[in-house]
Amino acid sequence: MGKVISITWCTVFLAFLIAGCFLFYLGAGKPLAWRQKYGWTAFCGPVGPQGQAACGKCLRVTNTRTGAQVTARIVDQCSNGGLDLDYEGVFRRLDTDGNGFNHQGLIVNYNFVDCGD
């Protein structure tokens, strides 16, 4: 990928379900193992590819409070200026101290990373 994009102080809002315009496109023709490899996120961060150009790319997301890290696959776009994380696959694994759930959001850093597909 060449260039690492790092964003600091991105606010992530709790999202229990991600479904949208790119989800069906993304999974079309992909094996189940590919779809289950990473948790999912919608992406509308201020830096990096947007819309369909971001679809299928991976982010390494770090909880700034605890240092917990998770790799997530972009499957949709959003409109809040950050990330909408799938609860079980990403948010819950990042929220190791429960503070994000209690405050309905996390502050994270994220980098675009190679998905290894």
C-alpha cells in the first residue's frame, strides 16, 4: 500500500448493525472465510479513500484509552465523519474497559493496512 495514513482523535460511535449500499457489492462472489476474516466498519474518515474506493480496504483501529487494537474491513460508508463499527467484531474487542459502551463511543486512531487477501 506504500503510504500509511494515521488519524488521531477520531470519534467512533457505537453501531449495532452495519448494512448499506456497499455490503452486497463487497460480499458478492467472496468465500465465507473472506467475509469472516475481519470485523466490519463503515468509513467516512477525513483522510483516505471515500465511497466505493474504500470498499474492502482494511483499517487497524486502536483505542487511544486502552491501546487495544483490531483490524476491521470497510464495507460501507457513513456520514458522521469517523467510523461506524460492528459491535461484536470490532467495537466490543476495542472497548476492553467498558468506557466506550458507557459513553456510547470511543476515541481511536486508525491506519490503512494491507488486508492480506
